[in-house]
Amino acid sequence: MYNPQNLHECEIEKKRNPRRIVDGLMTAIGGVASVSSIPQVIKIYETGTVSGISLTTQLVALFAVCSWFLYGLYIHNKPLAITSGLSILVLATVVVQIFIYQ
């Protein structure tokens, strides 16, 4: 039976759900992680050198992030897909820079 009071209590409980808090925190961390290589992209662009940057490491990271992106699409998790997509763009930029500046 529909009871507006129970519905309101349910909504309050959803907002207090610890998993919801953790989900939000992990989304924020994923967002920060997805752009963490931007300083590397800028440094490569400014210096024109890629010495000390491992192509293998970048390719493995790119493969891993592509896997997370596909998984995010598969489970319909928009935050995971978006943050992984941003990571793909940044890591792919580093890989392209390695080929350009080698």
C-alpha cells in the first residue's frame, strides 16, 4: 500500500546510504585519476622530449583503461565510462607524443 511517509523515509535512507557516499567518492577519485597525466602531456609538449617515458607502460595503461571503459559501457555505469574515456584521451595523447618526439 502506498504511504507517502514511508516513501519519504526511504528517500532519506538512500541519501544516508554509505555505499552512495563511497560511490560518489570513488567517482571523484576516478575523475582526478583520469586527468592525472595531463601534466605529462604538457611537459612533453613544452620540452619536445620523451626521454624517460616508457612506451610499454603507457600502452599497458591504455589497454587497462580501455578495458574499464568497455566494462563501464557494459554495466551501464556512466561515471566509470566517462572517467575511463577521459583517461583514454590523455594516455593516447602521451602515446602519440612518444611516436612524434622519439
